[in-house]
Amino acid sequence: QAGASLVQLYTSFAFQGPALIPRLKAELAAALREAGFSRVEDAVGTAAMRFAGQ
């Protein structure tokens, strides 16, 4: 909902290697289900106003 930058993802990949990918997919799927979303596209931008301070 708040998003992760490409730099954050690249840094994680650099330290954790290819093993990061399956874990990232599993954790993302679990977080989406927990928040009531079925697709990443449904979650994109939903918290923008909160993070913008409004």
C-alpha cells in the first residue's frame, strides 16, 4: 500500500540472493489476502492519502 522502491528491492536481493524471490512472493500474497485484496493492482495507491498526511 505504501510501496517499496526499486532500490529497496535491489538491496534485499543483493544481500539475500535469489532465495528472496519465492519468499517475497509468499509474503506479498499473504499480506494481500490479510488486507482483503486479491491482486496487487487492487492495493496500489489505497494508502496514498494516509501517507501524504491527509
